[in-house]
Amino acid sequence: MSQGTMFCCGVSWVGADRAHCCRRTGGCGHVFDDAKLWDRHRRYGRCLDPRSIDLVTTTNGLWLWTLELTDHRAL
Ligand SMILES: [Zn+2]
Ligand SMILES: [Zn+2]
């Protein structure tokens, strides 16, 4: 478990286990909390706007489930 700061293609985030959609490979550059979220924002080889799939962004640019979905998932 690494909590170091990562830098890539103009974005930075904390935690090596985040799922980054790299601009160098044609991605949107967003950083997601986990690989499931990453999967969710990719449809037919294209990036969706994370807001359109009910994700919210933290102040440091990390995309997470909305609170309601987090609660639902925890049940
Ligand atoms: Zn990158
Ligand atoms: Zn993307």
C-alpha cells in the first residue's frame, strides 16, 4: 500500500492503486478511486464525462461514487 504522490500527463494524485485514464493513451486524464470506476467511464473505447455516470470529484481531482451510491454499495 503506497500513498505516494503520483504524477502523469499533467495530473497528480495520491495512492499508487488509483485507476488513471492516461492522456498519453488517448484517455481523458481523470483519476478514479478504483478500477471499477474506470471501467464504468469507458464505453466502446471512449471516455464518458464522469458527471454523466453519477460520479463526483474531490477537491484533489479524484473521481468517486456519489454518496448515495457508496451507501447503496455498502448495504
Ligand atoms: Zn497519464
Ligand atoms: Zn478516460
